Amino acid sequence: MQRHLVVLSAFLLLALAGSPGRAADAGDAAAKVAPVFAGLEGAFVLHDVGKKADIVHYNPELAAQRLSPYSTFKIWNTLIGLDTGAISGLDFRLEWDPEKYPPEDFWPESWKRGHDLASAFQNSVVWYYREVASRVGAGQMGWMLRRIGYGNADISGGIDRFWLNSTLQISPDEQVELLTRLVRGEMPFTQRDLDILRTIMTAGGKPGVYVLRGKTGAGPAPDGEGAIGWFVGYLEKHDGTYTFATLLRGPDYPSIADKRIPATQDALKRLGLIEE
């Protein structure tokens, strides 16, 4: 009887400690992607949707920190806009009103014109999505964010800017969790709306091998020191789908702007998920 109790206790201790193999695998994966972030402060979370398991959790402390989503919120602003009818479809067009949305110094020339949904998403046109959010309205927007469990779901910063260095906050961990549920079909959106989003999220790939879908975002860091930059989305392959969130922090926007997507691609290459 005593021998059985000893064996059972050992088994329970192993169960509580988790799988040594899985812990080693996770550590190996983090070590593989670590060189991507040499000289950079960043976090990277990668989840295997089919196996329902994290592959990489690089810098878990930063990955758990809630920050402004900035333009990564365009993923959800698009879906909510489509769901509520504020956006009619892929060809939904808005003309730029410079009196309502006066240009700012940092605006690229591509923002200073009318856009349809695809071009607004691909060019990350802030005024277009401010208008979409306004048409959705605070009541429906707040209800939908609570329904899908988006970060702190706080839109008190204003219906047309709550995601822009304001009250809405989400962590890299939460970004991946939401995208995983989205890819699994566990969100309250129609297949038509998901197909539209899938089309406009295309961010690269290799025909017949893989497709990378995602959205960038960037802006001031929460403490006012430097900037943060996001790239979140998912990798589609014939043998699986992987959701990810990349977060970089630097002294200013130019120092991280062109590194978000390449850093993600480099990490995926080092893990053997995409080809050189």
C-alpha cells in the first residue's frame, strides 16, 4: 500500500510540473527565435491552431502586458463594421473629408483620398476606420468587444479613437487567443465576413506553399518613452495554421517600423515553418 502511495505521489508531481518534453521543446523554440530580437526589446507568441498548443512564448512578461492595439484593431473594426452593416462589403468606399478629418504631419499621401475597404486596410488609413467606428456607434461597438472578449474592452476614450493610444488595451497573448478563436470559427461572424477579412489581410506568401495574413500597428509607448510596433495575424499552410503576435519596442517609430514583418518572417523561418 505504501509503495502504491509513493508511485501515485510521484505521478501527481509530474502531472503538476507539466511535460518535461514539452517544456524543453518550448525552450528550444524560444532559443531559436531569440537572435531575431538581438538588440531589440520584443515579444513573440506563436500558437499551433490544430494542436491547440503554444509553440513559442518569447519574453512572456512583455507578452502578458496590455498595450494599445493601434492599427491591429482594424481587424476587429472591419469584422464589427461588416457585422453591423456599417461596412457593406469589400467595395465599400468612403471619400475623404479634409474638414472632418484634417491631415496631420505624419500622414502619408495615400491617406489623402477616398478608399474602399481593401485599400483602407492595406494602407492602414486611420480616418477611414475612425468613420467606420463612428457609424457602428458606441453601444454596438462596446457590446461586440465584450462579447468577443477583446482585451479590456474599454472604449471610453471616444468612439473614433479609443484604440489609438487611448483606453482600449490588449496583450500579445490576448491577440493570439482572439485570432486562434477566429481561425477556429468560434467567433460570432458570418463566413462571408470572414472571407472578406481573409482577403484583405493577405500580407505575403509563396503560392502553393503558404500564405501570411496579418495587420501591423504602431504608436507611442505607454510611458511616453519611445514607440511600440505590432504585427499580428496567422500563417496558413497545407498542413496547419499558426496564429502569432509580434511586438517590438524602440526609441522611436522609424527604429521599428520596417522590422515588424521581417522579424516575424525571420522567426517563422528559424522554426522551419516557412522557407528561406
